[in-house]
Amino acid sequence: MCIFCERYNKKVNILYENETTFVIYDGYPVSEGHCLIITKRHIKDYFEANDVELKDIHNSIAYMKKKIDKSFKPNGYNIGINCGSAAGQSIMHLHVHLIPRYNYDCFNPKGGVRGVIPGKQSY
């Protein structure tokens, strides 16, 4: 059983849940409020999700954005999904990173998610 399945089964620190997803804070956050939207069904990645799961992921992101906006007041967001080990996925259970961003949390944020590959962020 994977760490996310164990966490859901034990109902540990769940921030929100709906029919097919639940949300927890990231154990290794890159910013204040960084959370994970995780499918209850154990599937590998985004491409295995069904339409109901995709809708619930979207709804969880929208719910958590409102909650994070109120609690942490970020200036922006990154939303990320790693699909496969080549893309950096280390837990083979679908999870979406909702990462609040703050003015000046890095030197130059231009390029955003392009920064996952060193040297490709600037264009």
C-alpha cells in the first residue's frame, strides 16, 4: 500500500475531501500552503483518471485556492502534476501539487513551470 493510500485510510490531517479525492498539506512544501490533491482510487497518474475524478480534482483545486487565499494570501499559484519517473514522479499515485506563490519568493519567476528543466526557464 502506498503512503497516500495509508494516509487516507487512517484519515490523517485531511483538509478537504469529495467523492473521489482528498487534500493534505505537502510533507515537503516549497511554499506556505503547498498542498496535494490526491485521488482516493489508486491510479498511477493523470492519464488514468476518469471524468468524475478529473472533475473532483478541479473542484478540490478551486476549494483549496479559496482556503489558501484566505489563510496565506499568496500572489499567484503553480499547479503541477508529475507523470512518470522521467517527469519527477516519485510516488506512483496520482496527486496534484497546488503551490501558492509569493512576490519575490524567487529571483525571477518568468517561465514558471518551465523551470523544472534547468536552463529552459528563460526564453
